Amino acid sequence: MTNSINKVAIIGGGAGGLVTLNEFLHTSKSGRSTITKDEERHELPEEPAFEEIVVFEQNSSIGGVWNYTKYADEGFPTDVEEYYSPLGIRPPREPPTNLENTDSTKPVEVEARRTHRWNTSGVYDGLYTNVPIPVMRFSSGPPVKSGVDCDFHPFVMHHHVLDYLRDFARINDLEKYIRFNSSIEQMYKDEASGKWILTVVNTENGMERWYREKFDAVVVAVGKFNIPYFPKIPGLPEYSSRNGNVRHAKSYRNAQYYKDKKLLIVGSNVSAVDMLQYLVPVCKEIHVSMNVSRIEDFNLEKSPAKNWIEEVLKNPEFGIRLHPKIHHFSQTYVRFHDGKQEHFDEVILATGYHTYYPFLNVPQNEGKEYAKILPSSEKDREGQLNIVRNLYLYTFAVGDPTLCHIGLPMTPLFFLLSEVSAIAIAGVWTNAKKLPPPEKQREWIEHYEDLKRNGASLLMPDFALNLYNEIHSYCPKDRYNFFDTNGSVDIAAIKKASREYFYKVIYGKLQPA
């Protein structure tokens, strides 16, 4: 049972933060939801569960990763020594010393410091989703406005997703709860009061306005596509500084920049392959470096996307040249682990993102594992940080359910799994449902890790659906289950449509707009 929770903070105004806010607003103090069926609009409860809800969004508008802008983050952080570390490329801001008697109406003001925040969306021109309309939505609110007439049906263009989120916020009147241009820089729990202390900075008009605020509970919904991972490769900073031709995939905007150029893409994940449909028709040459020591070791046997990625990379019509991982960069060329070396006009690092919660890295949280973040590879301790542990149902911090997370599982059901986490939080925080003891929560975490080690993946619809239903079991009273009235995902049909559109784009039969 949780203590009385009246004041709630939500960090992030993207899809996860918006749906969490909406779920909380439609839950009553008695632990009952007014979202009882799939409708565009639902009544608010007479006695809301929470007296105050505040959403902190670091940018000036909602949408998170879907908030497209033609402006991109900088290329490579050549002036940063530990460029491979999230702490290196986005160090926390140091707050003013005296914030004791501050609040949002009485902040401490200082002149804004020039620091790069990596808070620009990575959405690029022509991007369309690889998740179909029926599950690229929440279980309440308006429909996605693209319809069957869309050239990419059942998928949608990135601007359709942003329009959907804006409609969702407008219909539910969500923006009045959001403080824009507001970043959480520090956060810890005061043991004496049991309150979470958040240090906030609002950045507008060349000023930083700092204050502290107390909350009973916090939801972290910052997403997973903010801080790019730049791999630690010998010579990379010097090569980038000399040639100025290295950038992360997050900074990619359109293929025309690479027209008639010899391009190296570092990484062979689905996102890298997605970019190829735009790049193959315009580049002089495309080379792809994969994370293997020998090209013969390239094997996607355990990946649900195996056939799709291999078919594209090995298609002789595309002329893509495959390489093992990079051994080092010289001043003018790239040397691979097989001893071969090449000169390139441009380099794109399609190497993924760090999961990063800098606001938790404060002395008061020392020894506490509200969310344990590990490297993706045990062999590379300075590698990509994207494995998150110590969260029951990928949602509740084990040992303290007043800190929760939204949107961590990578799955085609991202929108619905983000929503169902919010549903469960509402159920637990209103005491409609009770979590098992911490030891049982840890057993669940180990069980799911064992399943994944044995080949299970949240990319598999049945596995993701089982997780959805398990999380939904903690729902408030009367909160309906989306999959009770909607069918499961036809993964075979999705793959078929994805392949069809990929080839239409690459052969010029479709022009994403």
C-alpha cells in the first residue's frame, strides 16, 4: 500500500508523459477509472485521485521524439573528451547555491549558460512508422487522422503522429498542466518528509530560472531517444575534427545532403536499414560497418527482423558493401578489423542512444538503485548504456513505488505499453491494487531476463501482449482493456507491408512527404 499521494510530477511531455497525465486525470480518489470504453472523450471524475499534477517538458511544445524540426543537433562533439559517455556530452547544470525558499513563482534567476542539451528530435524528412495505425495509438482519445487513403496505409507519416498527439492533448485539455522549457536537473527523496525534492530550471529569453518543488510521487517519461551514443573508437575525435563529416543518425534530416557521396553507416539495426531506402538512390557508394570482428560472423539468427535486414544489406541491386567493425580512424581514412581501409566523404553513426537519468545522479541517491542502468554489452563497460534494471513490470522502482517509469520496453506496442504502465500506476497509487513484496518483484525481473536470454523478445507480439495484460492487472476499477475489444497484431502482415513500401521508396515508386 502506498502512502497518500496528492501531488504528482511527470517528467516529459512526449507520448508517454501525455498519456500518463490523461490517465491520472481520469482516475478517481476511490481508485475508479472513467475510461470504461474506447471513446474520443471521457468525463472527469467528481473526486480526482490527485490534487495537483505537473508535467515538466524541456522543450517549448509537446510531442517528444515526434516533435519534428528541420534543425538538427550538432554533428560530433569534438570538444568533449568522454564523448562516448552520456555524462560527458550532456553534463548536468550546476544549480545556484541558495534555492531553499524558492518556488515556480519566486525562482533564482541567472544568465543562461551555453550548453548543448541534445534535446532536438531525431525524426527526419520522409520518415513513416513501422507500426500500423490500430496499435499506433492509445486506448482512448481521437483516431489517427491519416485514413486508408494514406499512401503508406496501415502505417502513417511522422507528422500524422505529431498531429495525433496534439489532438489527444487538445481534446483532453492537457497543456494547462504542462510547464514548458522546464528541465529537472536534480531529484531525490527526503527521508524525513517522504517527499521527492525536484530542482527545476526554466530556460527562456536568455535566462535560467531555478527553483525547488516537493512532490509525493514522480513519473519519469523522458523517452529513450535523447542522448546519442557515440562509440569509443580510436582516432574518431581527431578524424571528425579534421574532416567535419561525422554525425549521429539523430542529426540526419534528408538524403539530398549525401547525394553523389561515398557514405559509411556504422551500425546495422532497423533504423539504419530504414535510412537506406532514401540513401541508396542518391549516394555514389554506401558502406555499412557491423558490430562483428569478421564479416563472416554477421548473423541475425535470433533477431525477429533477421530476414528483413539481411535481405536489404545483401541485395546485389543495392551494391551495399559490408565491413566488420572499425579498428581505428586515421586522419583521412577508416581501417576495419579485417585490415581493409577506405576513404569516405561522410560517416553516419547509427549506433543508438543512451538511457540517461542525470537528475538521479546526486549524493542523496548514493547507494539507491531506483533504476539501474547497465551497458548493452558486459564486455564493453564504456559502451552504450541502455539496459534498465530494478523496475517491476518495467514500471515500478523496486522498494519505492512512488517513483515510476514510462516507455522503456522497445516494442511495436510502444504507445499501448506506455499507456498500460500509466494505468497500473494509477491503480497502485490510488490503492485500488497492491504490488507484491519487493522480493517477488525481483523474481519477476529475473524471470523476464531469463526469457529474453532464451530468445524471447518484446518485438514478438505474443510476448508483448502477455506483458500488457500482466501490467493491466493492476488497473483501477472499471478501466477497460484495449485488447478485450481489439484483435492482436498480425506481425506477418506488418512485415509484408514494410517490405513492400521499402522497395517502392527505394525504386522511386513512392515519395514520402
